[in-house]
Amino acid sequence: GAVVSQHPSRVICKSGTSVKIECRSLDFQATTMFWYRQFPKKSLMLMATSNEGSKATYEQGVEKDKFLINHASLTLSTLTVTSAHPEDSSFYICSAQGLAGGPGDTQYFGPGTRLTVL
Amino acid sequence: EDQVTQSPEALRLQEGESSSLNCSYTVSGLRGLFWYRQDPGKGPEFLFTLYSAGEEKEKERLKATLTKKESFLHITAPKPEDSATYLCAVPNQAGTALIFGKGTTLSVSS
């Protein structure tokens, strides 16, 4: 149980284009989903937190107009990197937290999406 | 300031050589401590959640323990497939996010 999927697993795009990454909780409903970014040999950096049906909360320093997050249902959240540039190249990982959604509830992570912007 | 520190940064073991990984935290009102395993190029895989001092949980060759200031991940008779980065995390004081340690990269050779 508690499986989270991400699509695509890998994407290469040209500078200036937009890329959408999907995150789905397959066997549970997630009131809260999180988006992280991870640089090589570094730990996870939280970008934003999204709750179903409401606007995402972005961490300090994360541009909300560049990283658009939509959490349209209890099983789906999307991250759109708009007008991507080479510095946006990274490993993006989502996680989902169950219905109780409390701070002590486990976050289950997706497999990640490797974005390369040429 | 809420903080999570993991040590060692890297650990090399021979197959069968037991050891422990440490995770120390400074957050008041702990609401859970999480252990994850991450393989290269993949998302973290959930291992354990511990909620109170004295609690222990086991899964195959791994056992996690918790005190008021730190947690240990004990690896008994490790195998090469246990090689991975092990991450520890706690909720921040506001309960809005997980604070991750930098991880311990474990390499087990046969």
C-alpha cells in the first residue's frame, strides 16, 4: 500500500518551454502533497506544499509564478515548470500524505522526475 | 532552530559487518521521526516512523530506535543490497514540513 507515482520519469526540453510533472497517489487519498527538489549528492529541498482544492504554499525563495502547482483532486497534484531554463534542471520528487494530514503522518514519496533543460 | 544531523556522512562495511547510523535532532515537541532509504536516481522509500522515546521498530536487517535527542538505525549483518543513502527526517515545530538530515550513504561490499 501507499504507492505514489510520478510521470514522466525523465524529460528533456528546450530552454523557454514549459514542462508538466504529474504526481498521483495510487492507493490512498492524499489531502496534502509536497514537491521537493534534489541536487546531486544533496538532501531534499522542499519547494511547496499543496492541499486539495486550495492554493499551494511556497517555501521562501521559490518563485510561485515559475513553479505552478495544482492539486485538483485527492489523488493528483501537478507541477508545471514554466519557461524552463538550464538552471531549473534538477531531480523533482513529490510526496503525499494521507487523509489525516497531520505533521506526524508519514509522507510517501514518488520515484522522482529528472528534468534536463537544454 | 529546528535541525537534523546525521552521522557518519558515509559508511563502508563488509558484508555481515553490523553497524549503526545516527540521527540527532533539535526540535521541541517531537511529532514523529522518519527513516527513509533512497537509492540513486529514485525517490525516498519509507522505512519507519517512531513517535516516542524508547520505541523500536524492525524490518529485516534494520532496527530503528529513538531517544529524546536522537535515533539510531542499526544494520545487522548487512548485505550488498542494503547499500543506499539513509535519510532521517522530523516535522518542523510548526508541523508544516519535514526537516531532512543530509543522509548517510552506506556501501556494503561482498
